[in-house]
Amino acid sequence: MAPEVEVINYERFRPYIVGSARLETVHTGMRWPEGPVYCADGDYYLWSDIPNNRIMRWVEGSGVSVFRAPSHHANGNSRDRQGRLITCESGARRLTRTEPDGTITVLADHYQGKRLNSPNDVVVRSDGTIWFTDPDYGILSDYTGDKAQSEIGINHVFCYDPASGSLTSATDKMIKPNGLAFSPDETILYVADTSSSHSQTGYHHIEAWDVAGKELRNQRVFAVINPGVSDGFRVDIDGNVWTSAGDGVQVFAPDGELIGKIRLPEVCTNLVFGGPKRNRLFMTCAASVFTLYVSTRGAQYP
């Protein structure tokens, strides 16, 4: 078993670990990489290098290249049901879609006539709706966006419906909503609150919400992250939550029990399950990207 793997509950975590798999370094020398996404149709990964204002691309055997620059300080990325890239642009304060010909369509940049804060992370539901968080991180400084005052004055989790073009606030009851992911049956949306990043009394936990149409209800704490915060995470096919944390990746069972960890040499910022079998964990960290094969598959599409 890789020395980075820490088994906390043997019965619940050991089945998800490949004993012969080892941690691999994909790339390093970046400034806060984030928003990893796997593109199954081309078997490649994309991720955002936020302060460097670019999106990177990795094809195994061909190395790392720049996919897009400038990227408007792109942060979270996902793909819709047609395989188009959906991106949260912190700098431009908008949600965009990259069309097959490479042109960029703005999906949302205002809510009730006011500019969004700085879209952060995004996930697409099987019905085509696009859910994203809009904290103020990108406008707090000039490092990951452009420093500015919030026009909305509050942080939301939004649901965008591409069929109607409508933007709905799913909830405004979180302080700094960040990473998010659906349970395998999509009845629960997990959303991280990372407000401890800017407040001594802030939160460092993942909340679970029941999905009711385009709204979120029944707010409750799913898991507390320590050390660090849950900047981004994914859910596997059995409903386990694999989340970024200060010591690497922490894995929580569907009932919220911490069952294992993958300790990394840097703070983990986000992750995605990739590869043809969706069993390769691709982890962005403070300055580097690592991969590790696991014995489960990601529930996210594609």
C-alpha cells in the first residue's frame, strides 16, 4: 500500500485502495491550481492555474500544455451533457460555456441586475441544470481575480437552467459556499462552507442539502474538515465523499464517518476521478498536480 494512504476504518476504506498503486506527480511550479475536470472523449485533463490566469491541459505521454490563456482567472470547471466545458471565471465574474468550435458563450454574469461575485465551483446535474457557488473570494484581492466590492452583497449557490436561461438562487444561507457535488442519486447536494479562511469564527465543513427542484432545503452539517478546508471534492459510485483538505485528501462515508486519508506533500485544493474507468484520482494542490489509482469510480458525469 502506498505510504501516503492512511486507513482509519479498515473495513470501510481498505476496499477502495489499490495496494500496488503509487502516488505520481503530473506537474508542478504553479500558483494555486484548481478546478480539475476529466474529458473522457479525448482522454485528457484540464485544470485552472488561477493566479497565472490560464487553464492547463495534460495528456499522459504528451505532457502538459496551456489550454487557454488568458482564462479570466478561471476557477472551477465541469462539462455538460453535450461534453462542453463549463467554467467559473473569477476575474470576469461569470459562468461560461465553451462551444465545440472554441467560442465562449456567457451563461450568467448578473443576478437581479447586479454582477455576480466570483463564480467558484460548478457541477452539472443529469437534467442539464448547472449548479455553481458564488462566494466573494475572487473580488477580495487581485491575486485570483480583480479586487472589487460585491454588488449582490451576499453569497449564493445558484442553479442555471440552460433550457430557459433562468438563474435561480438555490440558497443564500451559507457564508462562503465553495466546492460542491451531487450524491450518486442526485437527491443531495453537498456544498462546502470555507468561511474559516477569512474568519476565526468561520466554518470548515461540508453541508448536505436536499434538492427540491431548483432549490436547496434541510441544511445540515455532513462532515467537519480538519486540518484545512474543503476547497473542492467529488463523490464516488458508493456515495463516499473524497475531499481536499489541509493534509491531502480526506474520505468520508455516506454517513459522514471519516474512513481514510491520502496524505499529500501540499495542501490539496480540488480533485476529480478520471481515466477511461474513472478510477484515477487526479488531485490539484497548492503548486502541483498528483494522481493515484483507486479501487472505486467517480459518480460524476462524464
